[in-house]
Amino acid sequence: MANERVSAEPRLGMLIDLSTCVGCNACAVACKMENETPRDCFSTWVESWDAGTYPAVSRANLPKLCNHCADAPCVSVCPTGASFVADDGVVLVDPDRCIGCKYCMAACPFQVRWCDDETGEVGKCTFCYHRSSQGLQPKCVSTCITKSRLFGDLSDPASDIARRLAEVDAERLLPELGGEVAVYYVGLSETLAAPKASGVCRGGNIDEGRS
């Protein structure tokens, strides 16, 4: 699996181990503080739900964020070039070129973008690019209390994340879409198979219901 991701160019990515995620949302709080996202807008969050039947009940947790697609549909539909892919594969948004048309929000299959109601600008997870482009970890990774998130260069076989991907059966969200993404999970099938109760906590523009 890791060999499929090896290339000459750097490709920053993340692996999330769902077996150790406790749903504490420290990642979401740290991200919000670090990136100062608008009220009710989150670039990462944790969907959590009760699973199983009493007394064998457990808590399922699924962190969500931008998947930084290699062939990102949000980039291809952007009329101004505000959405673009950096040299290391990170999908970014230039606020100076964003006109708030929300085409990118509609095109994103993962529904992980938000819009600032006051400025009209669209935002999303950037892997804390002001940090990761300088060799630092995204804030959600460095804050995770269970070390469930692993970040690094997917294209470097010697990196911690590439070595870990070679050891586990990692999965991605919406595999039927094809294409390459930069966010993978351990234990995704088991988590998604857990029946969801009502009242699932969702992210993004909370008041808009992901619209």
C-alpha cells in the first residue's frame, strides 16, 4: 500500500488510528485556537455516536478534515484560482482571490469546507500550513492526547507515516470516488459499520447543517 504513494515529490498526509481516538475533541479546539476560524466553523471535528446494544455499548469516533485530494474537485471548479494545490500536495485557499461563490463547497465530496458569513471567504483545513511548511506538526496532531494522528511525507518511505502505512491496512473515506487523497484511517470499516444513534454531532458550518 505504501509503495503506491511513493513519488519524487513530497506529499504531506495524515493517518488517524480510530482504535485509539477517544473523541475528546482536543484536536478541534486546538485547530480553532491555532487558526482562529470563525464562530461555528471548524476545519476538523469528531463525529461521535453510540454503538451497540446495552449493556455492550461503545462510543464510535470519526475525526473529519479536508482530505487534500491530489485531483481536487474544489480546485478545478474555482473560477478565480483561489483554491490551489501547493507543491507538497496541500490544498489551500488564497483569501485575497476568494469571491465567496461557494462552488468549491458544493464540489467537495467530503463537505469539509466552511464559509465565513461576515467576509464571504471560504476556509478549510490546511494541515496548519504555517506550521507544516516549516517542518512542524499540525496543531491537531501535536495536541492529540492519545497520539491517534500521525503526520508526515507520504512519498518518503523512511518517514514515520509511510512506515506505519506499510504495516497497517489503512483505508480512506469514499473510496468509490477514486483518486489519491492524503488522509487515511486505521479501523475505518469497523467504525462505519457501527450503527449510529440519533443526534450525531457534525462539524463545518454547524448552524447550516453542512449546506
